[in-house]
Amino acid sequence: MARALLRIARCYSPLSSPTPRLPPPLHRRASPPLRFLSVSLSSPSPAESAASSDGPSDVRKGEDGRSGWDDHLAMSDDELMGQCEMGTFKASGPGGQHRNKRESAVRLRHRPTGIIAQAVEDRSQHKNRASALSRLRTLIALKVRKPINLEEYTPPVELLQILPLKSTIRGKDAGPQIGPNNSKFAPGMQALLDLLFAVEGSVSEAAKILGLSTGAVSRLILSDDSLRIAANELRAAKGLKPLK
Amino acid sequence: MLASASASASFLPRPKPKPHLLKRLASALTPPSPLSPSTGADPDPDQDPTPLFLRPPAHPVPAPSLAAFRRRAAALVPPSAPHLHRHLRWLLADAAHDPDADPALLRAPLGDLEALWLRHVRDRRPFQYVVGNEHWRDLVVAVREGVLIPRPETEAVVEMVGRVEGFEAGWWTDLGTGSGAIAVAVARMLGPEGKVFATDVSEVAIEVARLNVQRYGMQDKVQIRHGSWFEPLEDLKGKFMGVISNPPYIPTDDLPGLQPEVGWHEPKLALDGGKDGLDHLLHLCEGLSSVLKPGGFFVFETNGNKQSEFLVDFLSTKWDSSFHDVEAVLDFADIKRFVTGYRR
């Protein structure tokens, strides 16, 4: 399955076009592959969620010259799309009426961060665009770090919403706990990683600030594969052991 | 499931198709029956003009039988063709109310499904004709033999209409509407005063377009008229805010070289643009001034770069007094796919 899916990214109708122009190869993240929220557990595959970043993980300055941190995840789909270049996998040949091609991969490049998200597995380009956009949100959450001043820090509501109910700083108004399959998980995940980044990867420090036990924060991080991988990369950069 | 089937296909000698598959295959090699001139299989598993995905799920099939079908069907395509394995998944998604139920309720007898799959993988019948739809923009457009399958490039036409100032309230015409995909998509964006008049010379297209208009509840917004290009619009001259068309534009000499799914199965009527591919496009350009309001917009899809450049040059030099802002617009593959402009 994984191998078949790996080919999807380079898939073209083998019918009449001998040498399609393939997209430039994407950097694949080192194994284990990132799993994204919109991908079901049964089919984690790097091809389904291939992603890369041209830029460093804590992007401060976009190509458009704007400095400072933009809250990309707070943007509407249209606004976020406006910051993206959309590419599709170009087929060779004349296209249009000449061709019957059901595959409609979409590749989004987010200009301010250089993050690329793509989707290939849906039946229409329209849906692939929506999947790619939702993946882009996840990737932004995982890769773009907002600097935090710990002195004045209070966890944002997006973060409170993904915390388990036993957190002592979590008010009743935060509502039920939001899990990884909810689209609102991404902003919470971003805020959690921001905090973890600010405390240099220390789960126990983060746990104190979040009013939870170290074990509870670990479990939260481990509840989502992409969050776990991002947290462990962050910890590895600080010389800490990975959470398992 | 698919992976195991395709893996076994790569390790084992070619699996023996079941006898009834062989029979279907043999029948595919016999001369076409008069009933199904375009496909050459007999008996025709889809005499019913209702697209597969819209038929009632009235054929219970035990899960093991459906699983066996999946294996047989997957074994017919090489692992090196992942798009065909994906098509099999989509075929089952369209054919079964819930493919994982036991029994699964299919929209066609299992034998018909086998025949349909063979039509696709052996006869190169377009997958869209097999399942009777194409997912286009956010629509599921019903299609069948005799109408052009809407192409992903054409999706951009709807976006261009949406960028015309005041488009919501205008009257639009989609000439040669085919499945009606453009007409329905545009109609869904319009306000209460907006209307689309969709014309087509093909009776099959008229039927299919009518079905799609109904499926999306656009009967009040889309009026379908039977006839060639502008002919059915005599009473609406000068009334249109916009003219949209994806006419046949492939040069006749290029038709034999088309991919079999297109050349063998899609209607020549919707593909053949005459010697240079420009016959219909030029006819459409000539009619623009009489149907468009002053300031009205037009967008045509073309064969690509050369045709678009020619038309832009033609409209902005010869007919400079009639049009302005005529330009070629790129598709997602950076081909100059569309020509757009405004009437003065």
C-alpha cells in the first residue's frame, strides 16, 4: 500500500504520454513519516503527506519582507490561500480536451514560510485543494515557532482547549477537550510547541505552566504522531531524549 | 486489500481470470453489436442510461463475493498503474452504498460491475463513463457516452466568471454546454436576478445537462436550449453579461493520435475543431457582438498557446473597435488555455 501510494505523487496516466514532466522532488522528512490529521490511521504514508520546508523551522521573516510573526492559523482559508502559490503536477502534452486524466494533485507553497503541502488522493482538484490547505495548517503549526516571553505568558485559549480537563489552569469555559481529529487541534498544537520551544524542550517545565503532571503533558504530546515527532525534533535540538 | 492483491500479482504468474471474466473478454473481441456501437461489448451491462452512482442500491452481495471481485479486478491491472487501483476503489465507492457492509448493497449486479471494470481496463473506456460521473470543482457531474467529460482545466472558467464585476445579477450563456458542468457551477454563484442559458446541439448533452441542473436544484436559474451555438438565443440578442464556451478545438488531423480514452470513446462532435481547430472558436467570436451587452465579458477555452495567441491577435486587431482587454489566460500547467475579453 505504502509503495503504491508513494507512486501517487509521481503518478500520471501511462496511456499516451511517454515522458511527463515530474515535479521537482520534495524533501521527504526522515522516518518515521509525519502523519497528518486528515490522513486515516490505517494508511500513514509519506507520499500522502509529503511535505517539506525551504526555510528554517523558526521562520521570522517572510519572503515578502515582512518581519515579525503572523498568526497564519487565525486566517480564513481564503486569506491563507492568498499567501500560497498553487502548483499542480504538470502533465506533458497539450492537456485540455486532449487528455483524460482523473488525477488532480495539488501542491501549495506558502510564500511567507516556504512550507509546501500537497494532496493527491481525492477525486477532484477542489477537494485536493481543501486537503492541502488543511495539511498546510498542520505543517504551519508544527514548523512555525512563535517566540514567547515566559515572564508574561498565559496559555492562549487554543492551547487550553486541547488540554485534558484535569489541568488546574483550564477554566470551565474552555469547553470539552479538543482531540487530534478536530481541525481546531492545529492552533492548540502550535501553541503547545511554542511553549515547549520557550522552555527549551522541558516537558516538566511546560507541565508546571499548564497545571498538569509531566506524565499528562507527555501523553498529550504522544496522542498525535505529528505532534510527537515535532516535539521530539525540538527536544533533540536541545540534546534531550525523545518522548516515547 | 489493494496492496495485497497487487503484490500477489507481481510475485505470481499472471492470475487466471475467472471464467465469466474470460467470457466477457472474449465477447469484447467480437464485432460490436448494433446496440452498443461505441464500446463493442455484448451484452451491454449499462443499457440503463441512469449513471451507476445514481441507481438504487438494490443488489445485495455477500462481503466475501465482493472481496473476491476486488481481488480479481485488482489482478487485472499491473501494480505499476496506481491510478487504476485508485479507480477500482472509486468504482466500489460509487457502486456500493457501503462497500464494507455485509451484504454490500450494490447499484448494479456484480456481473455488470465486472463487465464495467473490463470496459475500463481492457477497452480503455473512460473511468468517468464507467461510473457515470466526474468530480469537478465541488460538483459530482453526471456524464455518459455522448457528452464530453469536463476537464480539470475548465474549472478555471468558473473562477473567471466570478471575477467579473456584477456577475451575480447578469444573464450568462454557456454555448455547447455538454454535461452542463459550467452552467451549473456558474448558476450556483449567481444572485436572484442571475440566469444561465445553456445551449447544445447534441440531444444526449441536453438530457445529461438537464439531469445535472436538476440534481443541483438549478432549474430556476439554468435554461437549457437545444440548438447550435447562438441559434437558440435569437430572442436574447444583446442581453448577455457574459458568453462562456469550451467548444471543440482539436485540429481534425490530431484526432487519430488522441489517448484511446478520449479518441475512441468521447464524442467527435465535442472535440473536432476542423482543420486548424478554429472553426467553432471563430464562429463564436463572430457572434459575440450580437449577443453581448456593451461591456459584456467572454471567455473561451482553446487548444492552447498558438490558438489563444491567434485569437487574441485576431480580436484585438481586426475587431479592435468591438472588443477591449482581450488576453490569453494561463491554465494550471502554464499553457495559454483561455481567451477572455470585453465588448466595447
